[in-house]
Amino acid sequence: MRRRLACAAALVLAAGGAGAQEYSRFLSCNGSFVAGDKPPRDAHAELALRYNNRTALIQGSNVLPVGEILHYVPTPATYSMTYLLRRQGTQVLVVPGWFQNTILVAYPNLKRLNQIRMSVNRQNGVLEGKMLNEEDELLGAFTMQCKSITEKDVEAPKF
């Protein structure tokens, strides 16, 4: 009985320690964003990367979707990521008649944002990204300079 309790306590302690080391790399990035003919505007992003399952969390940004988790591919030169947005504008129609038929109709807005592709150069810290619509046409682009920060540099939550 004591062995079982000791094993259970060890598992609880091990699980608590693993949670504290969720993210191993933090990036703070600043740069500019350009969309169409509009003048460039300031852009920033804070990313947290996890090595064990290759995910990146967007902790804060004025151009990227905050709170979203992206899967990244690490290479010796870059961290490459793609974020696909959920499809918009679908509707289910029921057609009355002898047989009721259900039809799924999609109303894509081809000028609407569909995906974000970005990569971080691991040598010089430059983050480059593109925002594309459903036809892979460029809607906007951003370039940022990232610096690696530690978990101690990240502000503690106040609430």
C-alpha cells in the first residue's frame, strides 16, 4: 500500500514539474506590416515555442491571431509555420420536395484571409511572413526582428 502511495506521489510531482517547463524558447519580435498600397505600420509579436511537440503559441501580437497554436518545422536555418484559418461562409440548405435533400453551400470570400505563412531565421532572428487568401494571393506581408528572451524576462500574470 505504501509503495502505491509513493508511486502515485512521484507521478503527481513529475507531472507538476513537466508543466513548469512547457515552453523552452520565447521570442519577442518587432517590425513592420504592409498591406496593399497602404503605408507600412508597426508590427509586434511574442511567440513561445515548445520543442517536444513542435508547437508555437502566439502570446501577443497586433497582426497575428493571439492565443492560436501553430505547428512549426525546425530546420538548421529556420522555424517554418503555417496557420490555416477556419473556412467562412458555409450554409446548410434543406430543399423541400418528394425527398428532402440537404445541401451544403459554400460562399467563399476570395479576398478574405485564409492562411498565414511565416518563418523565423535561426541565425539572424528575422521573422518574415505572408497573409494569403484562398487563391494564394498576397493580402499583406510582415518583417520583424526577433530576439530570444528567457522565461524570467516574460512578465508574470497579474490576475
